[in-house]
Amino acid sequence: MVQNKKNKGKLIVFSAPSGSGKTTIVRHLLGIKDLNLEFSVSATSRTKRGTEIDTKDYYFLSAKEFKNKIKNDEFLEWEEVYRDNFYGTLKTEVERIWAKGKHVIFDIDVSGGLRIKRKFPDETLAVFVKPPSIDELKIRLKKRKTESDDKINMRIAKASAELATAPLFDVIIENDNLENALKEAETLISDFVSQ
């Protein structure tokens, strides 16, 4: 079982609707050596896409392997997004990062982020990245040119529900100006890890 003692690191969760900029913010924070952060690689039962690398982008597991790990209580949090399409955080991943003397940073969905906060209320800073509006979110997702209109509409519908959870997080960063959002996140995380 993952347990946090005084000498262990902290948990920093970034959650947001797709297109809000959370991944950009997390990548920026990972580039700041003084913060002593390491990215938590999630596990998934979905198949690899493009140039994704096992253990770097995700821990790729079969649905059967994933279910066995659920049964053996090996996840800090997990979710079945679609039938037999699982995502989750392995306890061993957090332990691996803490063993290196680093703080764990997550880029995960809203429900996973809130589950981690509930399990480790004192060690976790849960940050919600909010887009300026749903319309702006739609524009950002279309600019990516990575998904069909149907998929974008699905993400927009999900975003409304995700936005409703924002008050459950410790802090909300509104990303209407990326430079300001990056500075705000930097200050926030720097203060949290130095406590």
C-alpha cells in the first residue's frame, strides 16, 4: 500500500476538460528542475497509438491484465472509460517516484484526480485548469485537427460535466492567457512543494 511519510514526496494533480491546456502546463512544470517533479505514467488497456512507447507514454496492459491488477488492489485509482477500455494509476508508479525522492505530478481526468485527493488529502494539491469558455474550448479542439467533429462534440459534452466539478479541487487556474497560467502554476507548485 502506498503510504506517505514525512520524508516522502507530494502529489500534484492536474485535471481539466480536454483542450484546457493542462498537458502544456504539466510539461512546463516538469522542465523546472527546482520543483523536483516526475510525471506519473498511467496504465491503460487501450492499444498503442502511433509512436507511443510502453512505460514512457503509458503502461500498456491487456484488459485481462488490467482486471487482474484491479482484483489485486494494485491501483491508486482507475476507471473503465468504455467497455474494457481502462485507465489508472498503479501504486508502484507512485512508490517508484517517491523512492527517487521526487514529487509526483499527474495529468489525469477529473474523477481520477478527485480519487487521489480523497485518498491523500494532506499530501495532494488538486488543480483544475479551466478554459475561458466552452466556445473557446471547441475552437482549441478544432485547431488541433486530431479528431473528428463527432469526437470533438463528445469531448465538449463531457467538458460541461467536468467543469461542474471544478469547485471540488483545491485551486482553479483559468487558462485564458497561457503565459499567465504557466506563471500561476509555477508559483502554486513551488509554494506547495516547499511546505
